[in-house]
Amino acid sequence: MNFVHALLTSSASSEHPTPAWLVDQLAREFGPFDLDPAATAANAKAPRFYTRDQDGLSQPREGRIWLNPPYGREIGSWLRRAAQAGAEGHLVVALVPARSTGTQWWIEAVGAASLPPRFLPGRLVNPETGRQWTIPAALLVFGPVRGRHGTAWSRCAVCQEIFWPSYPKRSTYSDRCRKAAYRARFVPDSSPEMGQQEGRSGEPVRRAAACLSL
Ligand SMILES: C[S@@+](CC[C@H](N)C(=O)[O-])C[C@H]1O[C@@H](n2cnc3c(N)ncnc32)[C@H](O)[C@@H]1O
């Protein structure tokens, strides 16, 4: 393992960019994100973002916030700020390392969160390097949460992405795939391009459409 790889995969590194599919999935569930306070121009997950040079920790919070904070010693300050933003009425969805669940910052953050922690199965893949994270991850949500939100993950039978169904026993397909399947079944014009746009392959979506009792 060379030095650069060690740096990228170490929990002390601040560069653990989030895979886009996960942010997309959560944006569909909670609404689109307005601000990413810990980012670079290349890895930002919201239209407004702050970089290290701007020090996103000390900047104002606005709208719906996506947070994947630097994972060094400063992580506690980022989570305290997230809890504060939540108390001020901002929704904050935070991706955090999940191997330090006995630490002070974790206990405080979980205590302030609006939903129970969502532990992610397996390891995320760093979209920049293609390598798996070496640490497990979880999601913490702060602030006002409307509607029903599931806590147990499920894997969509069509796209294979994980999602958190509101009614776990009933959902085999993520909302996106259910909608794609619905369109494939009832809106003929949507079928040809669906493979590219909605699923990894159009055929499983069509099969899902055929067996979904919509
Ligand atoms: C774990 S990465 C998350 C990147 C991106 N937001 C995402 O979700 O993919 C944390 C990012 O925070 C940036 N960062 C570190 N210290 C920061 C600070 N004080 N203010 C803003 N960004 C910072 C790092 O450069 C890094 O890009």
C-alpha cells in the first residue's frame, strides 16, 4: 500500500467523497439539497458549497443541507454544527464514519438526530478512486423530518441500490424503479429510453413492470 492510497483510505483523511447514487437516493427521499458545507468544486453535492479555504464550518447554514464532513479530529465540531442547524429548522442529512459509535461526538450526534442512525451495509466505493472505503458508514438526519421514513435498508430488486422503504415489508423496489416500471407498463413512449435513464438495464425494469401489481 503506497502513501497516497493510505492517505485516501485512512479515516484521518478528509477526502471520502460520497457516491452520487447515495445523495440522489436521499434527495428523492428528503428533497433536493441546497448546501454542501464541506466540499471542493469537484466533489460538491449541492448547488451551493463551501471549501476548506472558505471554512464551511463557520459559514451560515441555509436550506436543506448535505453533509459529509472531514473525518479528522474536527468531526465533532461539524456534527455539533449540524445538530445546531437542525434545531434552527434546517434539514441536515449527514454521512459519518460508523466505527466510532462509542465516541463523544457520536453519542451527542445520535442524541440530537431526528431519526435513528441508518447503518449502511458493506462499504461504500470512493467514486474518485474506485476503491472501497475501509470504514463502515452511517447516515444521521437532523432537523425537521416530514412524513414517514424507514430505518431498515433494503436493496432494490431492479437497480440493486439500497434504499430505506417507509413500509419495509411491502417494498421490493425503490420509488424511482417503481415509477420507471409504472411508466414502462402504462406509458408506451417511455419504454425505449428507459434502459439508459432509469435502470442499469431496461429489461429488469420491464420485468418488474410486468409483475408489479400497480
Ligand atoms: C468527506 S469529503 C466530502 C466531499 C463532498 N461533500 C461529498 O459529499 O462527496 C469532505 C470535504 O470537506 C472538505 N473540507 C475540509 N475541511 C473543510 C472546511 N473547513 N470547510 C469546507 N470544506 C472542508 C475537504 O476538502 C473534502 O472535500
